[in-house]
Amino acid sequence: MSTPNVVAPSSTKNAGKQPEQRAGVKHNRRQQSRWAFYLIIPTIILLAVVIGYPIVSAIVMSFQKDAGLDPATGLFVQGGFAGFQNYAHWLLQQCAGPNGTTVSCPPGNLGSTFWSAVGVTFFFTVTTVILETVLGLWFALIMNRAFRGRGFVRAAILIPWAIPTAVTAKLWFFIFSVAGVANAVLGAHILWTSDEWASRFAVIIADTWKTTPFMALLILAGLQIIPEDVYEAAKMDGASTWQRFWRVTMPLLKPALMVAVLFRVLDALRIYDLPQILTGGGGGTGHATTTLSILVVDQIRQGFNSAAALSTITFILIFLVAFIFVRFLGTNVVRTQETQAKGAK
């Protein structure tokens, strides 16, 4: 005699509860998402006020004329809508001529120095970032090792970064003076703050001394995430010190290194205080160390709307550089540690 298949009551109850449990989980997730959105609303509003409003205001101002004398009539005018005239002033180096015409900006006009300032800015950025990355990696490798007096070495390396930039600029100004330490050590008579290339190298040396500890600190944080087991496994496989550095350290350090380079590049593109205090943005013909930020401040003294156009152009340049780093070079600030941890596994 066959026995009928009997379904356990508990299984029937559990099967009936599963849809209810799923619905409850979805409801909890929606509620958590809603609360998360409510909690970040104040931050979004604060960012919109602190960051969004100045950007929008600068863009609006960039399409307005600066108040001044009308070249055609010789009368003072309050300005008005300028269209892309302010952008043409910088990008095409066009200035207002007589009878309302446009002419090429003459030498000495700030508009004629735009592309020179762009070149100087990118020259400072590329040179200083390369030097600071190499020296920062070297310092980070030293600070990551275990030896007696490591705390003192770390403190000594980080001291330049802790000094305010204005103080650093004045310190190097005295070092690079005609009767300063630099000329005394070299036994030369170099005009570090007025010669064209000497003034540029003076800014590079001072900036490298100042910011290399920042790079070293970020790279050191990436080195400390790498587990020691990886190095032990490489040693057991017979890898030399040089092989461990190139095939273990560098691949695992790349995400943190790219983030450090990104931060430093964005900071170097905005450089203002160091060259302004050290050389006054001069040197050579008077604009050897003039960066985009220095040019913006100089233009503010002559007209806010044209300066707003220049600051917008600078913002777009920096944004494009950041986009290239994130989109094409694989720099991701949020996922850096996750990627590094997966690589270590």
C-alpha cells in the first residue's frame, strides 16, 4: 500500500512567507535610500552655494563688458552684453581698437600674454609633478622601511610641507638673492629672480622642496596597504629586490600613485602664491613666471568681467585635465583602495 506524499506544514508556511520577506526587504531598502537622500540634502545645498554659485556667477559675468572708456566715443560706459568678446580677447588675443574695431593686442597688454601664461603654467606643472613624484616615491620607500629613528626621519621629511607657502616663498627669496646662499654655494652671480630661465628654475626648486613631502605622504599611504605576504611570496619565488619593486610594488601602488599625481597636477595648475611672492610673476621680459592664476589676479585690477572669462577658461582647462586622468588614465579616487586590495589578492 503506497503512502501519499505529504508536504510538511513548516515548508508550506516558509514558502508563503518568502514573498512577504522579499517585499519587506525592498521596503527597508527604499526607506534607507530615502533617508540617505534626506541626510545628504544639506550637503548638496551647501555645495551648490559654495561651489555652484561662484561658477555660474563667473560664467554670467564673462559675457558682460567691463565698465570703462568707449574707444569710439571717448565716453565712460557702464558695460553691457559682450557676447564672446572677452573670450576672444584671451584666446585670439584681440583687443578693442579705435572706432570699435578689434586689433591684435599690443605687447604689454595682458591679453598678449595669455598663451605665454598657459605655457608657463603647464611647464611648471609637468616639471614639478615629475620631480615630486620621483622624489616622493623615494622618500615614501624610505619611510616605509623599519629602522631605528624612522619617526624622526618622517618628521624631518614632512616639515617643508607644514611650512606655509608664503613663508616658503620668502625663505627661498632670500636663498636666491644676489648675495644669497645659492650663489655663495655655486660661486656664481645668477639673477635667480629676474633672469628668464633662472627665475623659472627657482620656482621649480622651491615648489619641489615644498610639495614633495605631500606626494611622499600619499604614496606612503598606498605602500602601507600592500600586505607583506605578497613580498614574502615573491622572495620564495626567487625575485630580486629590483624585480619585487617593478613587478609587485609598482603594480599594486599604481592606483594610489595616480590619485596622488592627479591631486598634485590640479594643485600645480592653480599655482599662484609661490611664483608671485618669489618673483612677482616676472623674470626675463617681465612675464617669465606669470601663470594663469597670476594673470587672473592682474586682470581683476583692470576689469572683473574679462577676469571672469579668464577664470572660466582656466576652470575648463583644469576640468579637462581631471577628466583625462579619470577617464583615460584610470584614476579613481573612490575605488583606489578597493582596486589595490583586489590586486594584492
